[in-house]
Amino acid sequence: MKDKEMLLDGQQQKTGVSRRIFLKTVTGTVAGIGISQMFNPALVLALEKALETHPVLWIQGQGCTGCSVSLLNCVDPSIADVLLKVISLQFMPTVMASEGDTALNNLYHIAEKYKGKFSLVIEGAIPMAANGKYCVIGELNHKEITMVDIVKDLGPKAGSVLAVGTCAAYGGIPAASGSETGATGVRNFFQTYGIKTPVVNIPGCPPHPDWIVGSIAHLLTKGLPELDNDGRPNIFFGDNIHDNCPHLDEFDSGIMSEKLSDAKGCRMDIGCKGPDTYADCYNRKWNSGMNWCVDNAVCIGCVEPGFPDASSPFYEPA
Ligand code: FSX
Ligand code: SF4
Ligand code: SF4
């Protein structure tokens, strides 16, 4: 069975899958599983080994913290299980208790101790204008440390980097038209400074928690996932939303929604950007499999490199 056929969404898991598919799923690769299937013994063993040697450091620049919140909303597995059993998360500004010099010293200490092995998660864009002064993330020995400083320091030392969220991947909202901060994504930043560490983009504004946890688990157990031209794992971003949308038949028959509250109809005329967007939201869904953007509104193409300018205005046809 192909990896993509085994990507089970939250709903399918709750309503039950056949025993045959379940067994194939839990004995498959991380790439091929629904995230809540993560705790099969072989995988837990692999992750436990990785936990001892491959910590994850999460730093945050220009963003709204929605990416952190999305991860913290992970319910299946619970965020407690994710943090304790899947990710050895040693530094994360939104949840950690330590602060100031202590926190930053610890960050640098872990990066040095696990040089070449730790995974660096970068949330938010990196503002390069004005010497990086648009985003100061802390102080060390009374010296301001900017996002530019920290990514320049830790980027080359990391074994791998995950650019979490569209801001970190491509610049996103902080880099939208009118921005004066020189906001840019990680790959572009690395190119500017000749940093060679491999980068996995996990876009989405915010990204789905499964995309974040699944990509980290893949990195820890199987190495780099296969990426598309925009640096995104094909396992989550390989397919087009429009081609797989439940409204495709209505689109083909010319049955179109005219307003957001219409229950029926393709939503292209009210601004859906599904035809230009690649992600598995139509299948995985959001809020633990409850719904997704096209159920209640439209797809605004939040995982694409041109977001938000390329999909604006959101509620008008492309
Ligand atoms: Fe960006 Fe993260 Fe959008 Fe927000 O901080 S991807 S603005 S949802 O959350 O970086
Ligand atoms: Fe395509 Fe959007 Fe219409 Fe679905 S609602 S068929 S994704 S345009
Ligand atoms: Fe983003 Fe579209 Fe997925 Fe919604 S449906 S999360 S806008 S890619």
C-alpha cells in the first residue's frame, strides 16, 4: 500500500479502520501513518532512542504564536505525550518557565552539547532590516540578542531545521506587501549567509499539529522526508486541495455557492483558492477531524509561498 493511501485522518481513526489497514498502518513508516497511530512499539522504541541524543530547540521570531498554539492543541496524541515521548523539547519560549540569561545560556549550552544532532524549530519570520533590531528575542550579558543573531549562531550547528509556519518558511504575513522589516523565511536567510543545514518547510498559517509532530517524528526516526520544490514534505503537502475536494463534483456541474452560509456548492466564486493550494486538509481536517476551512469559509491558500499577497483579497475569486 502506498504511503499516501495509509495517511489516515482523525475522523477515520475515530470511526474505525479495517484491521488489515490498521495493522499495515502501525507497522508502516512514520510517513505513512496517521499521527495518533504513533505509539506502536517499534516506533516508540525508535523515538525513545532518538530522544536521548536528538533534542529539539524551538525559537520564535516574527509571528503571532499561532504555530505554537496549534502544536499545543494537539489532542491525539495529547501534547503531554508529544512533549514527553515524541519530542525532547528543551527550549520553547511560549511554554518554558525559565527566562533571561538562564534560558539563553541553556539554549546555547544544549546547542553546543548536541552540535550536529539537535533539530532547530524556527517559528516566525526573520527580520533582516535594521541589523535585525525589529526582533530582539532576549538579552545575554546585557547584550541584545536578535532573531538574526540566534539563527546565524544556531543554524549551522543544528543537524536539521524545521521552518514551522508560513512566516518561517516563506516570510508569510510579516513579509506581506508594505512590510518594512525585511522579513524573510529560513531558506532565504540560510542562502544569504551560506548556511548549509537542511531545512524542512512546514507551512500553514498556522500549520496543522500533525504536520509539525509528524515531520519531527520522521526526522528523528527516518531522516529527512521527501520534499517538494517549495521544501515541504510530500506526505502532507503532495496533493492539490481542489482535485480532492468534496465539492469537486459540484464545481464540475457548475453548482456554485454564492455566500459563506450556503451549505451546498463549490466555493470558488466566494474566493476559494483550493485550485492553487497543496495540502491534505480536505482529508486530515482540523480541530481533531471536526471540520476544515472549506466547510465554513474558503481555503485562503495559507500553505503557499505567495501567502498572503497571492491569495488576497481572501473572499474574492482568484
Ligand atoms: Fe506565522 Fe506562527 Fe501565521 Fe501566526 O508564530 S504562520 S502569523 S498563524 O503563528 O508564524
Ligand atoms: Fe475547488 Fe474550492 Fe470549489 Fe473545493 S470549494 S471544488 S477546492 S474551488
Ligand atoms: Fe490553509 Fe487552505 Fe488548509 Fe485552510 S484549507 S488550512 S487555508 S491550506
